[in-house]
Amino acid sequence: MKWIPFLTFSAVLLLLASCAPLQPVVQEPTPSSGNSAVIALLGTAHNQSSSGEFEAAGASLERALRIEPRNPHLWQELARIRFNQGQYREAENMAAKSNTLAAGDRYLRAENWRIIGQARTRLADYQGAQAAFERAEKEK
């Protein structure tokens, strides 16, 4: 019985965390690449995403990933797009892929764990979501 208030609070917190669509942390394209084509595609994807053109934004990011398949920033952006499209399992998988490539970038890894947590919340995996949010806090 003493766990009921904690569980209720946790459920409400997870529900609130999943309400807003995922937006890029930085609205302007960040030079996460030295390749001008990748930077241009990332900028295009941000503009398309801001306009609600998630399908087109996903296509732009997929083109960028064909150029730089090991760029964790691109995988994270594609995870955000898939989340906004309601493709929560894909978003979770792409954020996890970004984490495998992120090496020592703790901020990027924390953001990925938040995406995973929100995706799991939408998939009604509340324990998994809580674990992901806890991992995000540990990455800080």
C-alpha cells in the first residue's frame, strides 16, 4: 500500500512526459558533420520537420545516413521524426542505434534515453520507460 502514491506519481509523470511531440533540441542545423551535403540535408530535414512534413524530413535524414551511416546525430534526428510519425518502436530502435555510435557524448546519449523513455511510454511499457528516464539522468 505504501507504493501506491509513488506508482501513481510515476504514472502521471510518464504520461506528462509523453504529451508533447519531440522537437530537435537545437532548431538550427548543428554541424555534427564536416560534410557539406550532410549539413545541408540536416538543415532541410529540420525545416521539413518544423513544417510538419515528417515523411519528407525522414527521407532527407535517410539520404544523409547513406552518406554518413555512423553519425549518431543523424540517427537521433531520425528517431525524433519516427516518434512524431507515431512509429514508436522505430524511434526507440533508432535512438538505441545512436547510443551505440555516440561513444563519450553523454548529452547525446541522455537525449536518446529520453526519446526511448517517451517511446516506451507511448507503447505502454511504463517500467521500461521509467528505466530509460533513469538512464537519461545518469548520463548527465
